[in-house]
Amino acid sequence: MSEKATTDVNEAGIAVHWQEEEYVHPTTDFIAQANMTDPTIHDQFGLDKFPNCFKQYADLLDWYEYWHTTLDTSDAPCWKWFVGGKLNVSYNCVDRHLADNKNKAAIIYAPEPESEDHLVLTYQELYVRVNETAALLQDFCGLKHGDRVTIHMPMVPELPITMLACARLGVIHSVVFGGFSGKACGERIADSGSNVLITMDSYYRNGKLLDHKVKADEAVAIANEEGQEVDKVLVWQRYRDKYNSETPMVDGRDYFTYDVLKEYRGKRIDPVWVPAEDPLFLMYTSGTTGKPKGCQHSTGGYLAYAAGTSKYIQDIHPEDVYWCMADIGWITGHSYIVYGPLTLGATTVMFEGVPVYPDPGRAWRIAEQLDVNIFHTAPTTIRMLRKVGPDEPAKYNYKFKHMTTVGEPIEPEVWRWYHKVVGRGEAAIVDTWWQTETGGFLCSTVPGLEPMKPGSAGPAVPGIHPIIYDDDGKEVGAGGGAGNICIQNPWPGAFQTIWGDRDRYVTNYYARYNTNPDSKDWRDWPYLTGDAATLSEDGYYRILGRIDDVINVSGHRLGTKEIESAGLVVQEVAESAVVSMADELKGVVPDLYVSLKPGYEANDALKKKIIDAVIREIGPIAKPAHVHIVRDMPKTRSGKIMRRVLSAISNGKDTGDVTTLANPDIVEEIQKMVQGG
Ligand code: WTA
């Protein structure tokens, strides 16, 4: 924990200036159809009923063997849920819906080019394709229960098919966001120990067919450098009979998935019944150090939690058409495009492209055409839609009963546009606060039960019991100001550990407020979320932003260290420091400061080289707003770079007292350079 949320100019600093808003109530029509309207729900999930209350969620699943122990704490703080139970995720998401709903749409895919038709996969079709793909993974790739496989794919139906095929075999998937670089993918392949990479030749974004396979070659090379051999690269094709990539297929390593699949036509694979506490997937996320963390999620607990929250918070009914516009490469896509909705037997919509391409009406045309009634996206997208087409939604004939916002704080003004214009003043909105680590929602209103409050995530969801601590471990109560928000109790969706690094898991998430490291009692292990928050008198939490070295760009988590080290690969760069800069659309963006090694001159070509390096190392989402080449960094006498001062400069704020720095003069120099004048 480097800086306190309240003193820094960061997301917290920005959000804390918002006022408490008036309640907005859900409509009677919404309440009449809502999955959850029982006012005793929070009591049913009270701490006195913990952990058995979560049986309600486990019972949304089909178990091959029912579990005997709700929560096993013997290896605290690595929690085990529903111990003794066996199940299969692909069986729960696909097979069990066949008897009554085999002809129902499971996935509807909207390609980016509007000249291409929507693709509808019924549950039966999904079943066939998952089975054939599972057969291929098992027999052609030799993958089996417990192996890891890395999937680096864009938003295409083959992505959830591949995930479900892995789950069918008990193979642990690690999906890497398609927009990440080959290098980022390679590091994740190495960390997870995957010897198979599943990728795609190309995909559409903003009207262009992008070459994606090129990243696979780089990824394999990086993984090799780190000591991980990749024996097979499976390449899905955007168009089955074409190969749209500049890079050659490597003989004996690269295979077109559709070619190999011909051998497996009609094959069925019995689901592998795995223990509830077996890992289902890894999801890498950014933390305080440069190395991304592989958050390991369980099978039974995770699926139960994704299903329970999809049912009660997303209010998904089997007959709904549900569209979450996130990318499956992030946790939101795992829980709330794939696993939650499919477990409930709903219809989930996937969109390949950008919601404002080719024009600001694109998203609303999809909603109209598919008659979407539940819509899910992030504040950064809402801001963009509002900016480029504030009046567009009114031109289309769709009706949302429910909408979600996720990933970053939403400004009340933007919330109100979302509600009034996108939701026609009728949709219930849930502002869902959670994390890659948590598997599912932590705070949100229960939409048929509790009023919305713009700018506040809401109370904790059933079964989650937050507590806000100050830096000394004293509880900050309602109305008491900002502090570090923790969760007092384990819950089934929580990740199990960091892949291969239990110590880091304990240190990062549990050590801070634990007083007895030997304790086997969950009460001694509050989970540190890494966010600052306030609690108001009515029990609503407002999330202010990260307290650690994480920047949340457009709702995508990036580690400051990752961006800084990407800057440092440029040979001329001596030091690099990144800060968050407030941005009208993206919430915050990285702003990069570098100093050069002796003998080098600042110029535009060098700035471009640094920006290119960041894009190459991480991906375009990490692109800095500016590269400021400075003569020296503001430093403390002990030599620590004062990011707080740089952050104030980037955001046009007062830098505060800098007289104690080792080099106070540099502050004014940088200020002039950045702010002009
Ligand atoms: C932030 C995304 C405010 C928070 C699901 C958290 C939010 C980080 C909200 C996790 C929200 C997420 N309001 N802030 N509704 N939702 N955050 O792991 O800082 O990509 O710690 O998971 O996003 O980002 P992650």
C-alpha cells in the first residue's frame, strides 16, 4: 500500500467529490416479474446463517455427487466450498438444458460487419460443438483433467465453445484478453504451464480485419524463453475456408482447428465429474508488482456463485435475451456472458465489435433486432455512447427491463443518462462492484427490492459482509469517511489462490488485517479488496477506487509496474513512472513520465518509440495519454519517485508541499512542461 486514497489524485480523489444522490425506485412492472423480492433475503444470508446459507446457490446446480461439507477452513485462508461434491460445468451449462430446451438459443452472435448475419447456436448445437471440440482436445492434443491450456481469442462463438470443451474434460482454461499482446500472452502461457495455445487467425474491430495469429508466434517464443514449450497451436478461423493472417502456419505445431475437427464429427465425450474444489480456470490480473497474478477459480463454488448472482442480481429468467457487452477475456465475460447465464439456461448475446462502429446507433440496432431485455456494460462505454450519440437510443425500438454497470465508479450524471435515455426511465439499474478475484458481485442493489442510488454501488449482495477499516485496523462506521473496504467472510465465488504462489495470495489479500496467521477460523481472515470506500447511513457503499498501484483504464485493470517496465524496455529510457490522469471518456488513463540515460535527447520520435513499446509489451489499452520526457524525476531524499507529485501535475492539481524533496526545482520545470506557461 503505497499511498492513501484520500490524499492522492486518483480515482478516489475524483469520486469522493460526488454528492449523495436521491433514491430512484424500480418500477412496479419490474418488481412484479423480479426473481428476488423477498425482504428477508439478507437475513437468510446473515452472518449467523453462514456458511450454510450458500446451499441456496449450490442448489441451482446439478451435482453428480452431492457435497457433505459447506465450507472447509482447514487450509485457511484457502477456502474449500461444497466439499465432497462432484459436478461438471459443461454438463450444467449445456447438457441439462437439452431435455426441455434443446432448440432454444443458447448463444446469439452478432459479428461486427452488419453485412454478416447473426449466428444462433441452440443448446443442441452448442452441445454438439462442445463435445466435438472436447474430443479434439482430448484425443488430438492429449489434454486431460488438471492440465492447463491458454486461450488467446477475440469475441467469437468458438471462444465459449472452447472454454466449455475444456470444462467438459476438467482441463483448466486460462483465457487471455484478445487485445493483449503476444508477449503478455506468452508470459501467461509460461506462468500457467500450458503446452497448448488456442488462438484465432483474425477478427473484426472498428471495420478492420485484424491479424491475430501473428501474436501466437510471439507468445510461443516468449513462453519458450521462459522455459515453457508449446507443442501445439490450434488456430480457429474467422472464415472457415480462408486463412486471414500474414504469418505462416508452423509445420508440426500449428493446426487449423476446423480441419482437425473433421475427424471428430459426431463424437461425444462423457463429462468428467470433478471435485467441487477443483480449479475451473485461471484469470490473470494486474497487481502491485509487475508480474500478473493467475487468480485460480474453483468449479463448484464459482459456478454456484455465478449462477446465484446471475439469477438474483442480473434478474435473468430463462426466457430473457441477455446482452453483456464485456469481453469474455475479462472476468465479467466469464461469469456474466458465459457461465452464469448458461447455467440458468438463458440466451446470451455476444458481440464481436465496437458499439459505436460504424455509427453511434450500432448497439441499439442489435438490441432492437434481437429484442434484448437485459443489458450490461461499463461506465467507459456508457460515457462514449452518450458522447457520440446522446439521442440515438430513442430512435430504436427496444426495451430493457434491467441494465448493469460494472468495472469503475459511474458519475451520477452519466448514470442518469443511462437510466433516462438508454433505459427509458423504466429499466432497473444495478451498479455492480466486484473484482477478478471475487468471481461474482460483492456490492449491488437487489434490483426488485432496493432502490438505486446513482454513484453508489449499493449495499452488499446477499451473503457478503463488508467492513471498512482504517490503516490501523479500526472499523470505520457508517458516515465515518473513507477507508479500506474488506469482506469479513469467505463466499463461494472467491478465488482459491494465486496459481503457483500461495504466499503472494496470503500476503496480498489476507495478511493486512489478520492477527493470527495460524488461525483456521474464517473470522480471523478479512479479505482486503484493495479498494477505498465509504459507507453511508443507509448501508450503501460508494467505491472510490484503488488504494494500490493499479490503474483502472476503461474498467480494465493495469498494474503501474507493468506499464513502467514496458517503458523501460526502450534503450534510451533510464527511469519511468506512470500516474492516472482523469479522462472524460475512459475515467482514467495512464500518463507516462520518463527520464533518459545520459547522452540522449528528448524528441517526438523517441516519444513514439516509447508509446509503441507499451503497446507491444501490453496492448493498446495501456497506451499512455502522453509521454513526458523529463530531465529528472521528483524524488524523496531516499530516492523514491514521487508519483503523487506527478499525478497532481498531470491532473492540473496543486502539488502540495514539495520542499522536502531531494530536487524541488524539478517540480516547477515539469509543471511548466506539462501544463504550459
Ligand atoms: C473497480 C472487474 C466502482 C474496483 C469486475 C475493483 C469498480 C476493480 C466497480 C476490479 C464499480 C469494479 N464501482 N469501482 N461498480 N466494479 N470496480 O478485477 O477498483 O477487472 O477493485 O474486475 O475495478 O477490476 P477487475
